[in-house]
Amino acid sequence: MMKHQSEMEVWSSRTQAMDQEIRRANARLRHFRGVAASVMGDALDLWREIWADLQDPVSCEEILAGESGANSVMPEAERRLLLDKLHLLGIRIDYAKRLCEGAIGNPSHEEGEE
């Protein structure tokens, strides 16, 4: 009877350890999903800003009337802001890609290696 009780205790202990590991893995997965969703949400918001910036402000009527000349040239300040947004978008997409690949915190990536 003692041997049977000891085996049951070992089995119970292993089962509890496995349950705890499963809970930890699920918590890490929920955290990963939250971080990935946040980064991709930021990237999508930035993409929407860029998309809106690139829309032609000229109306259909102005185009048909031939009035779309000099107004369609983007001022330099707006162009620089758009390039900054594109740079930030690239950083966010790259981060999300590396996060999904498990490369965040990988020393070889931080040294510039692929």
C-alpha cells in the first residue's frame, strides 16, 4: 500500500508541474500575442496616416476642368514628414517580423548578422 501511495504522490506532483508549465506557456503566448497585436496596430495606424497623406486633394471636378496643375506638388516639409512616417513604419514591421520569428533579444541579430 505504501508503494502505491508513493507512486500516486509522484504522479500527482508531475501532473501539477505539467499543469503549471502549461499555464506559464499560455501566459507567455498571451503576452506575445498582445505585444504583436500592439506593434501591428501601431504599424497599421501609421500606414493609414501615410495613405491619407498620399491621397490627391484635387476633386474630380477640378481634374475634369484641368485645374490640377501646381497644387499636386507636395511641399518639402510634408515630403520629409512622409519619409519619417515611412521609416517608422519599416521599423515597426521589422520588429513585428523579428518578434514572430523569435529573434528579439537574439545576440546575433543585434550584432547585425542574419
